[in-house]
Amino acid sequence: MRMPPFSSRYEPLSTNEDVVPPHQVSQPRWIHGVCSIFPTSGAPHRQGWNFFVAACLVSFVVSAVNITLVSLSTSFHALPKPQITPSVYIGLENLPRNTVRCRSRMTFPRSFYTFRDDKIHAKTLVHAPDDRTTLNFGGRTSALIDFYVPDYGLENCTFTAKFLDDMIQRHLEIYMLQGPDNIQDRESFGTLTLGPSHKENTTDVFHCPSRTHIFLQLRCPSSDCRIQFPLEGVTSMTASAESLGKTGFRIVQYEALGCPHH
């Protein structure tokens, strides 16, 4: 008995079966070593990956910028800043002044120096607390006095010098300096006459801001001028109730400009 010859032609089993041509049958594809029977499209696949990579880059840049801004802000706030405190005299100018009684306070120098010519950088300290030092200057030697103005709300000052009884008459030039080593921008402060008939002499009123230093240069330019001031008990560290009767220098702080004339 013979078998009918093998035929490779496809014969549908039924007339209702959909016939798909061989060239339209999807072929399996290998993706990363795995066989896949699902069709893939190249262009949409690449666009998705490009979008994902771009989103990652944008997120990284934004995060880096945010971290940098936070770091800079933290560093700025961590920097030391001067402490600012409100003035205790806020609104004091609105109170009526007592014209009968004028508030004042006396302040003595903190330290004394001497220097020759204009060599203020080579100045020499001539006073130490509780000693009996005498301030000597005149001719080419000048004296430098350092005052500190305490904060009492009294910013109108006068400078007073009290001299020896037997001193011959001299003319003392006074200059205000902008700093302890700045002699170039000094400002003339007037001249005080000292002698037997001028045992105590005072300058005009000047502005003296609270919590500041006042540096005064004293000169007696005459070549034969020699001035001596005992400094015992006439500094801010050694002053007492007896200091008013001694020779020396002092600043008086007043409440108003017209106070010294009362």
C-alpha cells in the first residue's frame, strides 16, 4: 500500500479560518539574550530612553543648585556679626529739660604719652596706675592724652587744665587727633594760657560721642618751654574726690550746650 506523496501546501481545515499570509507572520526577536515574540519599534524605544536620561540630568542639576544655595545661606548666617543693641536713650529727646539743673559728669584721662616732633608712632607711655609719675613736655616734645567718654547720654564736653601755682605764663596749643597714631589729620582745638593768673583754664564746648576715645595733643612750641604735671591720682583709674584739688587734666560731660555757662 502506498502513502500519498507529502505535500507542503497549506490547506485550511475550514473555510471560516482566517488565512494569514506567511510574510505577515511575526517572527520572534532576541532582546538582550531573551527571545520575545512581541514586536518592538526602534524610534519610540529610543525616544523614551532619551526622555528618561534628560529627566535624570535635569533632576541632578536642580538638586546640585539647591544644595549649593542652602550651603551658601548657612555659611552666611554662620558668619559673626556685631551685636546691635537698642539705645537706652530712645525717646529721651522728647522729655522736657530741666533748665534749673543741668546734669554733668567729670572724666579723667586713661593714659598719657610723650613723643618728639611728629614721630607719634614712637610715643612713650609715661603713666602707670598708682605711681607718682610727672608728665614732662615742651619744645620739641609733645604730650598725648587719651580720654574715654562713658555712655551717660552726655555728649557735650569741655577740656580743663589745672596748673601749678608758681608756673610762669605759657601758651599751650591743643590739637584733637583722629586716632592714637594719626597726626596728619589733626584739628586745632584752641590755645590755653597757663600761669600764676590762670591756674585753671577751660576750652569751649565740643561734641564728644559716647563710647569713643578722644586723643588730645598738647604742645608748647617755644624752645625754652618746660611744663611739668604730677599725675598722681588724676587718671581714670586713680581719681578720687581729692583729684579736683590737684593739677592735671579732665573732661566734663554736659547734658546740653548751654550747661557750662550756668
